[in-house]
Amino acid sequence: MKSVDKALGFVRRVVRGMDGYVPGIQPGPGEKLVKLNTNENPYPPSPRVLEALHAAAESAVRLYPSPEATPLRERAAALYGLKPSQVICGNGSDEILAILMRTFVGEGETIAFFQPSYSLYPVLAEIGRARTTSAPLPRVSRSSEMGDIPVPSLKAKIFLLTTPNSPYGVAFPTGWVERLLDRFKGIVVADEAYVDFAAESSLPLLASHPRLVIARTLSKAYSLAGMRAGLAFAHDELIREMMKVKDSYNMSRLAQVAACAALEDQEYFRTSRDRIIATRERFSRTLGAQGFTVLPSQANFIFAVPPLGLAAGILYEGLHSRGFLVRHWKAGIVSDGLRISIGTDGEMDALMRAIEEVRRGNQ
């Protein structure tokens, strides 16, 4: 077999030198693990989704989908009180973020975000040969403290505001986002992947702030992680520019059908969401009573720092060996904690028993 070195020489230098985004571990074939590491919904999607998918799979998959996802744009616009021209759809919110980068950020220009935030941001910047700047996000003990966080003085083309934040789960109040829009002169992207589990959204600010873009996903609250359905809301003129750089048929026909059906069944959505929030609050209290520091989450996960004497890495390994996947970063400012997705009540009770086993074995 001939050496591939010559072929690799044609790869862009920036790609050869970068580290790609690292998703959470996915169980292999036959592995029986309780998966609480990638913030999926533990409940199935609305039955309407499955019915719609079955009908579409029988009759329409041989045809290209709507290139602009027109039915989904119309459905989302009606639900959120917007015009269809204010909505763009994507292959998950990750593609929405990539579209934003291609639209607004050129080579050598800068994007800004808090640290920690979604770890895809710097990867997208590297791909586009853009620069990054960040401000530290302080940890808070109560949600009311989020409004007191100073608006950072960063110069950039775009500010990517993850709210609720990942991995902390904390959310910025609408008033804080408005202060950011007043002081930051570029495009503000409210990355609201987890907003369905939060108390507030930036959506009311859209009408009066043409530099605001809101990114959403149906992966979390609507149980469509496997379908890859994302949305962005913005001023018509911004959406028009974003449409120019998206892929021709960037959402499959089945993804569009599933997303429309999911948005139609708001009663099912609210029931599923409320169950997750109730479990999140109960599990947070339980961990707190065991000496963990739990940040005030408004997402479908929590960030928890173990008590003294139990390192997060040791707890992670102990849980993994007992069949539980949670998320741990070995380095950086979040290495002292675990991000734990909220599963069913039964899964969280089993996880708590496993945590207690690891603690006893570590004493």
C-alpha cells in the first residue's frame, strides 16, 4: 500500500494542526450503560412524530426535501410569534452555528464567548481561521446572582452566549442579555439549546434588537437528537444572508417531518419537559444533601462538584465501571466537577446508589 503522506500534504495546514470537537462517549454495540453524558431526553418523542415519520418513509424519501425547510419555518414561526422569513433551519443547532460563522466571521476576525462554554465554538473558529477571545464565567450559588455578572468588555465580531450555559447549566436573565446587546457592538448569538428547561428566553428582545440571533435545537426537550433539527431566529435581513451559505438541502425530509410534528404537540412537550425539571430539582437537592456543590441549573443536566476527599475523576471512573456514563473533562476549570444529564427518576435513583457505593469504596 502506497504511503498517504503525499495526499495528506494537500490537507489544509490549519486542519492538520487542530484538535477536532470531542463528543461525549457513545456506548458500543451490546454495551449496557445508563447514558447520562450527552443531555438527551430520557423520554420518547411525541407519538405524532413516529406517525408522521412512518407516513413520510412510505411515500416520500425518494424525493428531495424542501430546500429551505419551508413547512418547518412556517410551523416554528407560528409557534413563536414570528414571520417565516425570520427563521432558518439546520441539521441540528451545530449546523446553525457553522452557518453563523460562515455568514459573519471572516479569516482573522474574532469571536467571543464565556469560558466555559460550548467547546465547539473554538473548533469552528479554527476551521475558519478566526480568532477567539473569552471572559471567565464565575460560578454562582443562586440563579438570582446571574444578573450581577459584569458584562465583559470584549472586542469581537460575534458574541456567542450559551444560555443556559453548558456545562454549568446556569442561565442569563433577559435583562442581562439586553445589557450585553447595549454594550457589545457586534452580533449577539443567544445559543438557547437548553432554553426549554429555563425560566426565560431572549425571544422577547428579537423585535427591538436587529443584532440578536437566537439558536435553538429540538434535540433536547423534543427528544429528536437522532433526527438533527435546529432553528435560528433573527431579523429577516440577517436570515436572508444566512440562507446564502447553508447547504442546498441541509435538512432531510424525515427530519423536517419529525420536527414539524414535534412542534405541533405542545401538550406532550410540556409534560415531558416538566417531568425532567421536577427530576432535576429533586436530584439536585439529593446531591446537595450529600455534600456536593450543585450549580443552579436551568437545563436538562446539572454540574456537580463532589465533596472534599472525592475527586471528580475518581467518581467518574467509579460510575463508568458500574454502568453509568456521565461527562468529565480531565483538564481546565471544569475538571473538578461532573456534568450529569437528567434521566428518568429510576435512572437518577440508581445513579445515586452508585455514587454512594463509590464514596464508600473511596473512604
